Amino acid sequence: MKLCDRCHLRPAFVYQPHTKMALCRKCFIEDVTERVKAEVRRWNMIEPGDVILLALSGGKDGYTLLDVMSRIYRPDKLIGLNIVEGIRGYNKEEDAKHLVSTAKQLGVDVIVTSVKDYAGLSIDEMASLAKERRTRISVCTYCGISRRRIMNAYARELGANKLATAHNLDDEAQTAVINLARGDLDSLLRQHPLGELVRDRRLVRRIKPLRKVYESETATFAYLRGYHLQETECPYIYEQPTLRAKIRRALYSLESERPGSLLALMELLDELLEPLAKSRRPFTGLSSCARCGEPVPPGRTLCKLCELLDGLGVKEPKYATLRVPGRLNVRPWSV
Ligand SMILES: [Zn+2]
Ligand SMILES: [Zn+2]
């Protein structure tokens, strides 16, 4: 029986290609937790007293985020948010229930809401209207823009001063390579933990605590902790931009051939971009969407969500004010 390369006490259970170590369950969980903690400290992602909204999808990344954050920070200062997209066959009620009860055991309240509740249309309804009207806008765009808006609106209304998403290392590396291929320095800087390009009191600061954790590791982590994962694949997956799909495949094969490549890439970018990210003063002159009042870059009349809905024939969008069920565990900050 092979023993764990770290503690030399317990049987090895997980092989970690990027460190070439075989770890026992306990050491693996600790390794991931410590890496997140180090990343959070390095960039000062969390300050004492922060109230943090966790965006939780019910998949492996979300569960890992929930679990690790409840270990490294105060669970009573965390709130989970689960957004039901309204995609037939994809959103299952039992998945949301499981997420809520698991989080409760870790001391975190989860709010479940839906795109339809907030914007009046579900993603399926947006998709079919888009098809009818031949907007040529992909379903992933409607979904991404809606979810981003809902996350920010909830964080703001609940008095959370940070919004944590469950993006993992693979996600971040894919985005970085896309940005590099496009020569898009602004987007690269925006990905950097210190890259605050825009500041506005209506926008809640986003953090990505799992940015140095491989996707395969969040899968292993969630499995080892026995979490019930949402396993259905999104039926709109074929709608995803093809460039990202290609880069995902290329990075996957690079990583299997040279384990640790993605981590090395992101470490290097972090280091190279740090001075630049620090020297940029955030832009503070955003204006307001003529329909909903959400922040928009100067010169734009409508925010992205209003613009998308306008294209679907919704000229007077009514975004729901928040309905927060029951009493929350957290005492939100007054803002
Ligand atoms: Zn061990
Ligand atoms: Zn708007």
C-alpha cells in the first residue's frame, strides 16, 4: 500500500499531477484549502468584517467554494446565492434543495432565485424569443449577462461588500489565453486580482478564491467531501463560443502532457501584470441606464441586460426588487 507523500501516515488516495505527489484524502483537502487561503491572503481578497455573497451553481466548483470559504472565513459572514436559469431538464429542484441543506450544515444560508423572477423571462423563454426574432445572439450571452446582473444586484441589496464566484484555474487560464490571443490588455488586467478598472458604488467587488485550483481538483474535492452534484449538462452547451471550446481542448492536452502548465501560466501573468494593475487608477465616471438605472459606460444609453431584452421586444423591463425569504444568518452591512 502506498502511503501519502505528505503525511506518510495514511494511504494515498489522490495523485496530483502538478506536484507529482500522491496524497491521502485529508492532505488533499488541506492542500486545496491552503492554496485558496494563500491566494486570498496574497491579494488581500478578504478583509475582516467583509460580508461575502457566494455565487453557487450546485456543481463541483460551487460546492468547493462553499466548503473552503466556510473553513477559511466566518460562515456567518457568508451568504450563498443560487440562480435558477429556467432551462428545461437542466435545473432540478432537488439539486437546489440539496445545496441549501448542505450549506446550512456549514452555517451558510443560501438564497435561491431565478432569472425569470428577476427579469420576467426564463433563459428558455429568452432563447425561444431570440430564435423567433433571429437576434443571432447566443443563449450563453443572455444567460451570462442575466446571471451577472442578478449576482451584483443581490450582493448590493443584501449589503455584501464582496461577491465571490467559483471560477477555477482552468476557467481563468482559458479566459487569459483568449485575452492574449485578442491582444486585449484591459481584459487581462480585469482578470488580475488587483485589476480594478472601474469603481462605482453600485458595483460590488468580485473575488475569485479558486483561481489557483484546477478543475480536476474541484471535482475530486467535491467527490471526497461526498457532495451531491448537479450532473446534468446544460442543453445549450453547443451554443458556447467555439474559440473557448478550442482553447479548452488545447489547454487540456497541454496540461496532460506537461502537468502544472496552467498554474505556471497564471502565476507568470499575475507577476507580470501586478505592477500594471496597481498603477491603473479605477475609472469612476460611469453613467446610468436610461431604463433601469444600473451603471453603464459613458455614452451608452442602455445597460447590456436592457439592450438584450429590448431586442426581444421587452421595452419596459421590470426588474424584481429582492424577496429575501426568512431571516438571514448574516447581519448585512448598512451601505
Ligand atoms: Zn496525508
Ligand atoms: Zn438597464
